[in-house]
Amino acid sequence: MAKRALVAGAGGGFGGAMATALRAAGWEVQAYARGSDMGAAAKGADVIVNGLNPPRYHAWDRLIPEITETVLAAARFSGARVLVPDNVYVYGSQPGPWNAGTPHRPVSRKGTIRAAMEARYREATEKAQARVLILRGGDFIRTSTTEGIFPEVVLKPLSKGRIVALGDPDAARAHAFLPDMARAGAALLGQDGPAFLDMPFAGHTFSMRDLARAIGQVTGAEPQVTRFPWWQLRLLSPVWELARELGEMRYLYDLPHALDPAPLQAALPGFAVTPFDTVVRAMLGPR
């Protein structure tokens, strides 16, 4: 009989990618209806995918703990394992490559919120109240060409021969192509794992200069790399929540960083990410 997964946030980027990957791996997938009783929905499920995340950093300090407790309560009620996607904010500005052994030393408020969330999941596993897989990636690259930081900021002026770097254009940074990350998540969920597993997904590490060169190879015209006007966000921050929240994460766009590929290679020896040029074509959309 097929294993069953309850996917919360199936209409979003990570949740949607996980639903697709789990179905491809033979799972029965049910989308969680937001606002309904998650415990009841998870009854009989083998896995709960927590793809819920307040968009555009809205009220993280209040909503992320609420989501965490809802998911853990559903896990206790159903006995389902939990998969949580996470980011690199907890590591602050330490040198990489980062993995489960890297201490959590956040330098931002959002990093502190995520570190507290992870600590809560770990605590639940130590009390035998849940089994949790944290799958950690860098900046998400979606298959959608209309939503996310790439289409909305980085690639927005591409038709004018430019792309936008939010920081040092030569800083190589970790990125996760969501279909790849979801395939890895589905494969890991198909294995028996420890009660708590913190798995880095290295994905692709590249700078905005690397991206410009790759775009040039795909299209025949390499765009110019320009810098993001952060001063505009500073002016808007008193009246625009996203402007305030993005400004706090500016350091991460100047910080070269990578996630350690070795743990995933050991867990999934045959796993391969999508070639970078194919990822770039997906980012650019139909041409």
C-alpha cells in the first residue's frame, strides 16, 4: 500500500514541489486545507510536510511558533514524521561550508526565530513526541517565472540587458532548485532515519556574475550586472514591512557561503541535481 503524505502549503513553492516529488515517488498525497484541524487531516498519514511559511516575512515572530506548535500537535496525534524546509539564517556570518555540525549563531532577528523553531522541533524529538527531518537549502529557485526573488528582482530588468545583484556580485552563495530539493526530500522520506535529522541540501553555489555568464551561454547575450538600490528600501521601511525585513538580511547577499554536499551524498549516493544550464533555462521561462 502506498505511503500517505499530508502536505501543508501545497499551493506554495516548496509544498507544491514536494507534492509533485512525492507523487512521482509513489506516495499518496493529500493537500492540507488551511484553517482545518491538522491533526484530523494527518490521521493515517506517514508524513506531514510543513510547507507553511508566512509570505514576505510577515509576522514571523508570531506566526512561525504558531505553525510549529500546530504541526507538532498533529504529529503527536497521528504519529507521522515531519519534514520541515529551512534556510541558512541560523548560521549567521560563520565561514562554511555549513552542515548539521555548524553551531547556530544567527546575526539577525529572523535567524533567531528560525533557530528557536529548530530547537523546538529537536526538543520534541528528544521527548519522543515527533520524528523530524529538517531539509536545509539556500535561496530557493522556483519553477515559477513570476514569483520569488529572481523574477521579481534579479531578472526583472533582463529584457533591458541587465540583472540585479542584491549584494557583492562576485559572492558565490548557496541556492536550491526546488524540484531538486523536493526530490531529495522524497528520497530521504523513503528511508528509515533518526528521530531528528538535519540535512543540508547543497544545490548549486553561484554568484550573480556566474549567473550572468550562464545566461549569456543560454541566450547568446550576457547581461550586465547592476547593484540593487538598497537606499530605496531604507526610505520605504517605515511604511513597508517587506522593506524592513529584507534590509535585515542584506549581509547574506554579501557573504560567500555554501552548504556541505557530503551528508546528502552519503545518504543518497545516486542523487544528482539538475545541470545548472537547465536550471537557468527554467529561471528564464519560455523563450
